[in-house]
Amino acid sequence: MADLSSNEPSQLFELQPGKTLDLQINHPVPLRLKLMLVGYETGKYILLKYPRVARASDYKDVLIEGNMMIVRYLMEGNKGECFAFRSSIKHVALHPEKLLYLEYPKKIENRQLRTQQRTSIHIPATIMLEGKDNEDAGKINGVISDISLKGCGFAFKSKSDKTNVNKINVFVCIQSPIDGEVRIPAKVCNSRNLNGSVNVGIQFLDKDNKVPKLLEQLFIEPSMS
């Protein structure tokens, strides 16, 4: 955890149930698991779903009381942040569901995932696949939810909870009050679907410096921190 910067005072654990935590266990064998958060009681425990297993013996030597681990999770806000803490298995419940109780963290550390803070906004926009210039099949309509000179967050609704956007090059199309439609070359970095609400992280490939002019025309002044 040497790459994580310590915060004072220590962060509170505030992740919502249903989110995913990444568990890194090093003993007796290296293991990484992604488990769903069921709930927690501040200062006492964090409750996770036990991983699905093919055999009852799977993980029996690893997911045992007292075993240590590093837990990581992501939170989105004006800045993407990765949080991490050390914990141990407090109890393994077998009935009525298999659940893991982790020790509540004494200290949570975090680091920023973005080098530049984004300004929260709500602007209609379209992302368009390269090579699909006039084809509706290659366009997705939605809104820009946050933006900086380096990239933006794009959100749209889907009828399916399985829809996501691949990590490909796209154009982000935004209407300027002066220049009309501005197309910004970009690439998709990540995509998450939560019950049909899709959030896409996008990095601009703005060699022509279109973004600063567009933000000025839209009266948006993103932080440079």
C-alpha cells in the first residue's frame, strides 16, 4: 500500500450495499477476489457475500477467521478515487447464506485516479464510433456528467442491464452555442452499467485544442488541481 497517500483524519467507510470490493489475500496462497458488499456497522464489521464456489472445499484454506487481506474499492465523484485498507476475516457465516464478516478498518487510505479535477455538469451530448459517421447505429445519445480538459464522464440509459461500451476510439459530440456541433476525438477508458444506467469514462485525444474553446463558450471553467 506504499502507493496510497494517507489522509488525516482517516476516511470513513461509506460504500453503498451492492457495490464490489476487491480483496487481495497473500497467505497461504496469493488470491484476488471481487465480492459484493451486503452491509456494515461502523466500527464493528463489514459484511460481504461469500464467493460462488464449484465445490464446498473451494477457498477453505484461505477464507478462514483471522486471515489478513488488503481491501480496495473505487468511488466516483468530482475525482475518481481508489480507497484501500487492511483487514482480517472476523467470522464466516454458513447459514442461512454464506457471508464473510471483515474487521472494520482502523484506517482507510486513498489516492486520486485523475490528475485533474472535473466540473460536474449536465449537457446533452452524443458519442459516435469512428467510421460510423452518419449511421444511427454508431451513435449513443446521453449527457456529459462531468468534464475537464483531459476527459469527461458520459451517461445514458439502456433497456438492458448488460449494455456497456467497449474500450474503443470515439468522437464526443457537443453543441456549442457559437460553432454548432463540436466533435472531439476521444477514447473510452471504462464503462459501468447499474440497473440500465450506463456511465462511461472518456479520455480526450484533443490534438487541435478544441476543448478549452468549447468550455469557454459554455461558460465552464474546470479546476486545474
